[in-house]
Amino acid sequence: MTTSYFSDLLVEFLHQQGIDKVAFNPGASFRGVHDSLVHRDNADMAPDIVMACHEEIAVALAHGYHKASGRHMAVFVHANVGLLHASMAIFNAWCDRVPLLVLGGNGPVDAGLRRPWIDWIHTSQNIESVVKDYVKWCDQPIGQRATVESLYRAFKLMNTPMHAPVFVALDFAVQEQPLESGVRLLPATATEGTRLPALGGADLEHLTERLKEAQLPVLVVDFSGRDPETVAPLVALAETLGLAVVDRGNRMNFPNTHPLNVSHTDRALLADADLVIALEVQDLVGAVGSFLSLTDQGLPANGAEIVTIGFNELLTSKWAADYQQFVPVTRAVAADTAETVGRLRALAEDPAGPFAEPAFAERRERRVKTLSAAHTEARTDWARQADEAKGRARIHVSAAVDEIHRALRDEEWVLTNTGSLTIDGWVKKLWPLERPGSYLGLNGGGGLGYGLGASIGAALAHQGDGTLCVDLQADGDFLYTPSALWTLAAYDVPLLVIVMNNRLYLNSTQHAERIAGNRDRDPGRAHIATSFYDQPVDFVALARSYGVHALRRVERIESVAPTVGEAVDHIKEHGKPVLVEILME
């Protein structure tokens, strides 16, 4: 094809970088690019459009798509109004360390080119200031050459650890200009991320020595599983060294059914830990404090050594405190995760290496026996609790989670979203999270409105590969972005949406109960303005109004598995989405 306008070159850039989908709610400020995306002569290179009814949904689509596939879905947002709508979802992606390419239209910076009224209110100086404190890089280039350079720089920085969103504003007038002579794309490889080396030198020697000496070394993982290829080597490393593993669970980092995984067990088990290796851990105080008593400085009271490996210090915001409490650790190393795990594994498995001594082997075997027994005891107890909960009059979250898995256990499923900390906690206790990429984590920023859009994005990434994508969807989060159902239906996305409907903003209700109790007031009024008891939402009717197949509401525990099974059969037969609503306590 012949590139005629600068917006055609922008589409060519997306194609060059392997972007096969773009998401947006349409807006006039990127009408030049929109025309180039739908232009017949660009059909062979233009990414597919995924239309959303809100910018927050569009960004969440790209967020979930990348977490599920490692591929990019670009997002376009309309001028300042679209960027403001998108800002919450961009913040979620920032906290979740997900690289997103967000491209924003902007009215003509040249005031002489503005139409009356609308172009004036939709043009901003320094438009990137809306999100500059929670994107990795942003720019407002003016001119074609400057815009090309900005796109390559943004893409490269986005892909360099630590990963995070980037934003580039595309001037309204520049998009629509004929392509200037000599303006062309750079080589595709120009966007390859800068690489970090593996752990080595004195840092590797120190960690090796400490692992040899430690009586109870603990490996804490959090984000390492964003690269699914790290899971198997990490398991092999833990087995060879007999490491206790605590998985903070922002990704599927380590199989939760593995006997060395002692996450959520009795904290007394690890009270004597003398070495903590934190691999890509975001909240270090929360992680270490889950099993060790800490001083007011965040250090282990028992003097345990902490070594951090990852990229956290390479990305901090001056506005958002998502970097968490400062901990004066023994060693902090910025190193490539996969390469580091591979290097440590090679040392651990070397038959003539530092861990081949009989004394170490004996110590390792004692640890493994103790950890495995605690792991089995904890999982047995969690299963017992879920079974007992099935006898309650109203459906309890643990019982629902267990019965949902019973209906899905023979499928190749991916959990695209688990809705809330309560649901997520029971999933990690009851479901076998064993396959890399089978669990995608929560929203990152703690902001509602993520689940449905991100799950649609993840299901789009798996569309056609036979994977069953499952969204355990909290009702309060759903009500932020219900129009995502339109996108779900319009593109026949094969997603199983299970609405876990307790008719509450549960966390807010719990806080209201706590403050009432602290003040010796009536906790029975905690549901006021935190619940939907008086005006309940019919999610089945809502889904059907958008054209999504929805089954009858489930109100009894014995109906959960059969109804979910029926939904799965429908998805497999028709390749279209299904919604199931479960009314629960």
C-alpha cells in the first residue's frame, strides 16, 4: 500500500511492532488514526479494533490481554476527557506493573486550527500531566518526526524492566497531515527493551554462602510469574535447595499444591527463618511480616537477613506511594529474574558444587519433611472448612469457590480475575493453581472497575485456543463498568462470567462494623450506604439486555456446580460468553 497521511504511518508502526488489536471508545481527537485503521487499503496491516463503551474498559481490555498473552493491545483515548476517564485503569496497570501503550488524541495545539468551542475545551497544554505521575514515560510531541521518535522511545521504555504504562499524545492536526517527505519508521528492533544482567559477582557469592549456612531459608515470590517460563526453573531451584516458599500471588509464580509452598499456613512454621530471599516482591513489609515479627523499622526482630532481587527500585512515583514502606535490607540487587533463577539453579544442581556437601543434604531433607507436613495439613483444613460451609443456609464464598472448581476441574481453565481479596484468598486455598499463566492476579491498584474489562481482554488473547477463561466477578466491581457487557457480546468473546453477588461493598461494610464496634455503637447499621439490599441488581436481566446468554440465578449451593457446568457446555458449543449469578452471603 501507499502511505498517504501521517496517520497511515502510525498504523504501520502498530503493525511493525506486532500489535494485532487496538481498543478504544471512539473520539474525534484521533479521527485521523481511526480513518487509517478502517481504510480498505490498510486492511492487511491494520490491527483489529475492539470497541469499548468507556475508556476505563478500553484500558482494562489491554491490561488483561497483556497479562494473558504477553502481547500488546494498544489503547486510544479521546483528548483530555478520554484520558481522565482512562486514568483509574492506567493507575491499576501502573501498580500491577503491566506495560501498556496508551495513545491519546489532543486538540490542535496551534490555536489557529481549532474549531469553535469543542476544540478549545478538548485541547490541553501538557495533556500528559493527567497521568504523568503513574506512567513510566509520557510525551506531547508536535510534528511528524518528533511523534515517530516518541513512539519508539515509549515502546522501548515500556518494555524495559520495570514494566509500566506509557502515554503519547497525538496532535489532532499532525495526524491528518499528508506524510512529509523523508518521514519513515525506524527498524522494528529499535523498541527492544534494555536488558538487565543476571545476579553475579560478589552478590552471587554472598547469596550462595548464605543459602549454604541458613537453617530455614524462605523464598518469597510476587511478580516473577508474569514470565511463565520462570515457574518450572523456580520449582526446581526450591526443590534442590529445600526452600520454604511464600507466594504473595500477584501472578501464578509457584504451584500452590507443591509441598514446599507454605503460603497462608500457620506463621509459627517460619518463625525461625534466618534468610529471606524476596524475588520481585512489591510489599516487602507485608510479605515478611506475614511470617516474621518485625521491628518498627520493618526489619525481622529475629535478625533474619533479607536479600531482594528484582526491579522495584527502578520504578517509583513521586505521587503514588505504591513503592510501600522502606526496608533497610541486607542486599538489594537489580537483576534479570529468569537469568538469575537459572544461574542459581545451575549452582544448586551441580554435583560438585557448593550444595553437594552431606551436611547440607541432611539439613535440606529435614526442612522438606517439616514443610511438606505443614502444607498438607493446611490444605486439608481448608478443604474441611469449605465442606462445612456447604451446610449453611446461604451460600458462603468458600463453598461457592469449591463447587465452581468441581464443575471446571476437567477443563483447561484460566482464572482471568478473582474479584476481591476474599474470593481470591479462597481460590488460592482451594483451587490447584499449577499451570503457568492459569491465574492472572487482581487489579494492582485496588480500584474498582477492572474485572470485567480485563477478563474480556484475557479471553480475547485466548480466543480460539480452547482455553476456558473464567471471571470470578465481584458484584460491586461489576457495577462500575457494566457496559463492558456490550463488548463481550459484540465480539463473541468466550468468557464465563460468574457474578459472586453478596449485594454488598463488603470491605466498606466491614470497616463500618469495625468503627461502630470501636465506638460502642450499633454495628447492625453498617450496611447503610454499603449494600444493595433495598435495591438489588438483577445481573441476569442486565446481561440479557446486552445480548449475553445468562442462566437462572443460583441461590442454593447444590445448584452451583450443575449451573456452571451448563454454562461451560454452552461456551464450548457456541463459542460465546455466558453469565452465571450466584447469590451469596
